Amino acid sequence: MDNAKRSGTNLQTIKMAAADDDIEKGYAWETEYERTWEGLTEDSSGSLQSSVNEIIRGNKKKQIIKRASNLKLGMIRYLFLVIDASNAMNEQDLKPNRLIATTKLLETFIHEFFDQNPISQLGIISTSNKRSAIISDLSGDIRRHLNSLQKLTSGAGEPSLQNSYEMAISVLKYVPDHSSREILTLCGSLTTCDPFDINFTIKTLREHRIRVSIIGLAAEVRIMKVLCKNTDGKYAVMMDVPHLKELLNDQVAPPPIYKETKPSLVLMGFPNEISADDAMLSTCWCHIKNEAKITGHGYLCPRCQAKCCDLPSECQVCGILLVSAPHLARSYHHLFPLAPFNDVSTEDALPAHRRFCTSCQTYLTDKISYQCQKCNSVFCVDCDVFIHDSLHTCPVCTSGKTN
């Protein structure tokens, strides 16, 4: 592309007051080194295990502490994954290379995303050689997304963030206003080759209320940081594979919606399931354009009786959102999240002969345990994280048995 301009060369022309504040903070390599070893202290027996256990406990509780309450969340999300498939993803600082390591983590992310957001939809865009392409359309079909990731191969040249975002905008601007429009980018390149000034794309993203978040795999890039800040997204650079996994997990929970978003009623349909033994063989409407399959099992839209093969999905005939009751139930915990458990001293909360976790019944050896605010039941740190991440309800409160 002869008239392509590198966004890195246009940094001097970017004049955004919101991003100027970050210059004063400086970079990590410009500050003094941290004495991380000073956080480890020996106990009375001379062992460091208690300090190590404290660090592990803090890491497990980090996700629970991050959660904020009393916020309006975008329950129905439309998210595009933009994956850098350029030559930079062939680097082997992540084994076996950046692209393979990233796609493996994205497979786990997709499962977690639909587990926590069952009535949302996701699409995948790859960018390489200054071009972009949609390799998986917006849908709730996990298998299609995973197959698209497995077929993704690294290309040549450089990525084009602007082409990727313009492609995502052309789709996201038509989704309902009550939904959350998001773009999550994983970029290993330090440059982006764009056809024109990317500031116009940033303006368009703001006009359509599309939130852009970027995870860098190499180093911090100024234009990416400005882009995320001006679209109310998050920008971070990974340090290692566990940190990259943590950054992806931060994107699983639904983000707060914009203040301009007005509440509205959402029309949904609860289709009837038809089994392969009772129904005639037919083709579902969701695969009638490509990969057409003749099957008996499916779901019938309550409005137009069109057949779809999986839930949740959007009826291809009348456009109604087709869901099941469990999908709404699994989204319920975002509206009313379980309150964090209180940190209590294990010795003060329980006598020695009853010092067991209420859930897994293991003996509590840590100095700190976690107590439910309602039923006063005491749990270990692993059960505390499992209850808040997976169950979303206290098992003792649900059973009606209180201490």
C-alpha cells in the first residue's frame, strides 16, 4: 500500500489532553528498582513458607477485590477479538512462539467468556500484511470460534489496527444500543501500518461508543495507549504467560456501560427443543448459507418457527434473540454479585476441634480464613475463590443452614 502511513510517525501530531497526564508518570525502567525480596520475612522457626503462602493468598484474592459494586453493567456484549498475525508473532519469547501461545490462551478465554456471558456474542479478526479479515463472524458458537483459532497461521509484514477497527465498526455500529460494544486486541508488533490518520478512527469509535482494549506482547506503544484511553478501554503489556492469562481474565467480566446508554426492554424468545427422533430432517437457518447440515435436533423460534441448531443465537429470519432460562440465570450474578467474605483470624473464628473449611472440610492451617457476612460460615481461600468465581452464591446460605 503506497499511501500507507505508519501511526508511529504521527505521534507528534496527536494532541489529546487526556493522554498528556501519563507522560509525567514515566516508565517502569526510569524508576528505581523494587526490592521485592524484602517482602519475604522468616517466621519463628526460620522458614519463609508463611510469607510465600501470604503472597499466594493475595494473588488468589486479587480478582475478588477488583470487583466493584453498584455499577450498571453491559449484560449483552458484542466483542471482536483482533489478533495480530503478522511477522512479529513468530518471535519465540513465548514458547513455541507468540501466535501459538496466544491462541492457546484465547481458547480458554473463549470458554470463560461464554460461561460468564452466555447471552453475548463474539467474533474474531486477524490482521497481517497491512490487511485485516474476519475469520469468525459474531455469534455464540464456541466450536466455530475455536476452529477458526486453530486454523490461524502467522502471516508476513505488519498489522493494521486501523483496518481492523474499521472492519469491526462496520459490524458493531448496527448492534442494539442497549448492548456493550467492545474490541479486544492482542498485538505483538510495535508498529501499525494504516491507510490514513488513525485519529479519525478513534473519533468514530467514540461516536459509536465502542470500547477498545489492547494487550501488548512486546512493549508499550504510545498510540495504543492513547487509543485505549480515549475509548474508555484498558491498555496493558504482558510480562509473562501467567500475566497474559491474568490480563485476559480481566476482560471476562462485563464492563460498566456508558452513562449515555438508556435502559430499554429487550425482546427475547424461548424456543422449544425438538429431538432427532420426533422431528423431520431439515436444515437449520444459522448454517443455511455455508456448512449446511441436515439434522433432526434443533430449536424452533417461537415467533416464526425457524430452526436453529444452538442457543443462544439470533434468529436469522425474524431477528429475535433466542435464549434459554439457564442462560439468563447464569447472567443474574452480574447484577447482584456475591459480597466478598470477611478476613478473620482462624484461631478466633473457630475452636481447634472445629477448625475445618465449611465447604471442602479440609483442616484450616492458614492464619487467615474467610467468613460469610450473612451465615458466618468460614471457608478456606480456595473455596472462597471458587464460590465467587463459579458458584456466585454461598452454599450455606442457599441451603438455609446457618452457623
